[in-house]
Amino acid sequence: MENALYYGDNLEILREYIKDATIDLIYLDPPFNSNKDYNVLFGEKNGTQSPAQIKAFEDTWHWDRKAEETYREIVESLPREVADLTKALRSFLGENDIMAYLVMMAIRLQELYRVLKSTGSIYLHCDPTASHYLKLVMDAVFGAKNFRNEIVWYYRRWTNASRNFQKMHDIIFWYSKAADYKFEKLFQPFSEKTIHRKISVDGITNLGEKRDLEKGIVMHDVWEIPYIHSQSKERLGYPTQKPEALLERIIKASSNEGDIILDPFCGCGTTITVAEKLKRKWIGIDITHLAVSLMKHRLENSFGNKVNYKVIGEPVDLKGAEELAREDTYQFQWWALGLVGARPAESEKKKGADRGIDGCIYFHDEPKKGKTKAIILQVKCGHINRGMIDALKGVVEREGAQIGVFITLQKPTKPMKKEALLSGFYESPSGKHYPKIQILKIEDLINGNKNIERPSKVASNDLTFKKAERHIYTEGKQGKLL
């Protein structure tokens, strides 16, 4: 099975592409029903965190027609245990946001049960907002007898004082599909105090003689793993990003090299990155082109060109691009920017706040890095005219950018091309020059016929996205952090 990134609703992806009993391990960290928006924070030009935010998905569920239709499907089509529980929950909760969330989760968990091998495990990451209800749903889908552990991920972080105890942990439910599940016993080191403390055993043996101090003690169900703080090299800015150490522990415990790992809410790609490092195969699914683009950047930064995978759900021709533009202009915009390696600009476009910037690329092209420079991008999927090129020139001048790029689904007119040509060139310190205003057709980008004319794209010179930590391959061994 080939590694794969899927764009789309994970319910539809699971049903269309993933066969029965083909997955060895599932980890999911679904959006909680916390009634807030999750945003992606990108690095600022100087490497600090940017105040600009991109709405990745809205973490709010409502009881609407779609929720009602899904509820009916559960009651009429899913196993009796799941149907009866769903009816009972609706009787207790009513038609509200939390019920809509549970309905969305129940039907997806049933599909995850279908694709999981009999020897497989599933780890559901959740917080107290809905964990007690999700535990009931997991019992109904996977069977209470297949519940293995409630894992407490304990971390320390600064939090604001409030009228309750500070939150310092998450919950992860571990279920297997059957009794014959894969499990590799893991160990954690003894504390220094324990190692040096002599404990009498039968009056003659101390701890150091009785136990293997190098191997450690069998791991318990409370995992103390540091939270990814704001200054961590590992942090990419995705709001729900989890530490690689957490995923590494799960993957090592419940899978072997060559097994297939699935994350249906893949986000910024921590699961697939760790799976690749540990020589597992993987499948990642996300509902936004923004997340898929971030995952591709992360894989490239972490492993270079050593990762083979396919991307499914993205447009592969002009017809597909046109269809995406009709369905969702924001998704089209994020996808188009991903074609040229640009990061989206702020998408919270309040009235009067649109500054004519859809995306940016930041780079260095001077000796010893020097000044940070910018490429401003605009993406259009509808009617276009010469005035738009003139407007882009104004934005480039206003922002002090070096290059402006106009990406269009439609064929540019002759007056547009002429206006761009009259804009002149950006003279790089390297001695090369590049058109100041460039027009790129989506069709040319898809076919690889054309891309942005710009100073050499070298990883160390490109500041557009925060770089993921580099992993190296050691033949015959699992990958290491570089």
C-alpha cells in the first residue's frame, strides 16, 4: 500500500478509498466541541510568531439538516448497540451542538472500526468537553470488552488563573478491535531517587540487584510528555499540534515496521511524520487544502525527497480546478497558493480589511541573508481584466515587495500581459533580474509548464513557512532527529 494524503471529508474518503480490515493502527485527535475557531499561526518574516491567523476549520457543530440525516442513517443502518446508544443520547441531550458532534463522531468511528484489522488498535485523543460521551460511543462501536486503557497525557504549561484547577492533562482512549491485538511492552526509566535508594527484598537484595536499571520500569498509563511551548523548534504553529514524542510512543506500542497507520483528522501531519520516521506506512486525511499543503511542506522539510506518497482529492487538471473554484473559493485559493509554495495571508476579511493580498512568499537573496524580501500573490477564479494588474502593482509598491504574482483560472488578456510587461524587473543582488509583475495560469501550474520566476528557492533562504525539524535515515534503523 502506498503512502497517501487525502483531501476531503474523512467519512467520504474512508468509504470510497479504504478497504475493510486494512489498517493496523488508528490515531485521531478530532476537533472538540469547544465552540471556538482553530487558526493556523505562521512564522513572521523574522522568525517570530505572526499575529496573522488563518481559519483552518470552525470547531462548532450545529443540529441542522445534515445532522438529522446522519442521525437517521445511524439509527437505520448501523449496528443495534450504536443505534440504541445514539437514540438514548438524543433523548437525554436533545437536538443541540454536542449531539451534532456526537452524531458526526459515531458514524465515523463505525467506519474506522470497519477498516481496522482484527489485530489493530485505535487511540482516540479527547478532552473533558465530550470525553465522557465519546467513551460511551467507543464502547458501543468497539465493545466495552475491547477497552484497554485510559491514558493520561500529563504536561506542564503556563495557564491563566481561573475559578477552577488548572488544566494539565489530556485523555486518550485506547481500544483494540479484538483480543488478539499487537502490543509492544514499553519501559520508562527509574527516577534517580529510586535508583539510589536501597530497598530490602527478602532482607538481602536491593533494588539495583533485583531489577534491570537500564531497561527501566514497565510504562504506566500516565505519560509525562512536555507540551509544545511557543518557542519550541518542533512547533509549526498549528493550534492542535501534538508532540512527536506522544505519537512515537503510541506507534511503537501498537504497530510494527511496515504496518499502516491512519490519521483521519491529520492537521499539520505529526502522525504521518512520526510514522515515516519509524518506517511505517501511513494515510493522512484532512478537510482543508491548507492542512494538506502544510503536511506536504512538513514532509519535504523533514525528509527531503526521500518520501514517496500520493495526494488524492486535489485537482489534477483544469476541469478539477474549475470544479473546486465553484465549490469553495477559499479552498481554491489555498490550493492555488500551495502550487507555488506560498502561505495564505490573513483570511479573516472584515469589511474594509482586504489589503489585496491573498498570499506571500518571503526570501533572502543577499550575502549573509540580509534584508527579508517578499513576493505578493493574488488569486482569481472569476472574471479578470487589466485593472487588476494595475491594482496588484499598487499593492506591491505599497507593501515594499519585490515581485507581484497574479494567479488566474482564466486566460489573461493581451492588455493584462502588456501592463505586466511594462512594470519592469526586480534586480537581484545576484545579478539576475526577474519580472516585477508576473501572470500565471492555473493550467500551466498544474501541468508544470511554468512557475514563479524568482531568486533560487533554497530551503535556507525561504522563510515562507516555519521549518519542521529534519529527520535523517539510518539504514536498518529507525529515523532520528537531526
